[in-house]
Amino acid sequence: MATKNGNGDFAGKVAFVTGAANGIGRAAALAFASAGASVVVADVSDERNQETARMVERLGGRACAVRCDVTRGEDVKAALDKAIQAFGRLDIAFNNAGSEQPITRTADITEQEWDRIVGINLRGVFLCMKHEIPLMLKQGGGAIVNASSGAGVKGFAGQAAYAAAKHGVVGLTKAAALDYAPSNIRVNAVCPGIIDTPMMRRFTGGTSEGRERVIAQEPIGRMGKPEEIAAAVVWLCSDAAAFVVGHAMVIDGGQTV
């Protein structure tokens, strides 16, 4: 199991973060680095992913940037092979890569769009765990956090594909948690609400009206910050969360209450 050492950090640990080029993934990579971990950042966007790696290094951390399309098993395996080549082990994985769905009623979603959303948001998480878990088993344990969503615990109109994929991530997380808890691998999920990220800016159309429309869904009266999700991810991978297994942690300002 990935644990904090006595100084409260992740010194000597290695974290693998997908969707690390911006938003929650970048915030998590920086949070793990700040806590002492070496970080492998993975994304399909080479330029922004390399910038995340440089940000980690500016914090004094060690980083390795790898290109990875999480819908392709060979890409995931190759990225993890590079992680092992760079740092020799894998202790932590945050399977965060995802994509939004434009608001579309269920019967109007094309088969191609359904496959795209489910491919990235659900199949991608499965493929990452499929290749991460054997590496963790070899060294006697680890901690995995999967990115679900508020749409993983309730329905939202116009979001059938996204909600189906994110509900699937919760189910996948719970099943995998039971499979591997006896092997000292903890698997949990986070379910963010409306977070101020590039994905959310695309979803709202980047307009003040769009922002106000989604913020109106938040009882707390604001969007969440990527760093607030990252802090929960780091905690779930720490010794403080050693008894947390198969949990889908909702972090949404009260949106789904």
C-alpha cells in the first residue's frame, strides 16, 4: 500500500497520473510532487503534459512525461513501462483522464459519440488498472484512485453517455477494490462536482452566462478548485486513508445532496 512516511510525505514513492496536462490531473501531479513523490505524467497532449512535468521539477520534484491514449491498451502499457524504466516502481495511480459530453438527449447521441465517451471515461480507467495492478502486485501493494463524477452517483439530463460511463467507474472501482484488498492494493474513486477546469470551460461555452448556469447548481455558490480534488486524491493514497477501500468520495459543494 502506498503510504506516507513518518515525515508526512511520499518520499520514495512513485505516482502515475493520467490526464495530467491540465485541470485536476495537473493539480494532482503537483500535489503528489509537493508531498515528495516522483511523478509520471501521462496525457495525449504532449506540449501541455511536458509543461506539467516542468512544473513538477520547478517544485524540486522528479518527473517523467509520457504520451498516453488511455483508450489504447498498448499505449497504457508502454507508458507504464516508461514509468518503471524511469523510477523502478509504481506505488500510486490516479486514473483521471476523461472527456465531457455535449448536452444531448439520450436518443440523439450518436453511436460514435457514445463509444468515444465510454471509451475514454470508462474503458480508459479499466485499461489503466489492468496494467497498473500487476506492477503493484509484484511489489506487494499500492493505491489507486479513479476519477468518477457527481454524474457517477446521480443522473443529469442530457448526459446519458457521460453518466453511464461515470456510474460504471464507481462500479468498476468497487469490484476491483474487493478483488485486490487482500493483496494490499486499495482502490477508491473521487466524484468531483463542478470544478473550474478547461473541460468545464468547454462545457459552459466559456461564457459568463454558461458559468452562472452551472454555478447555480452548486449550493456552495461557486465552482470547486482542481487543488481541492487533488488534496482528496493525495489523502486517499496516504496512510491516513489506510482503512478506506472501495469508496466513491463525492466532492461537489453539495450539488448531489
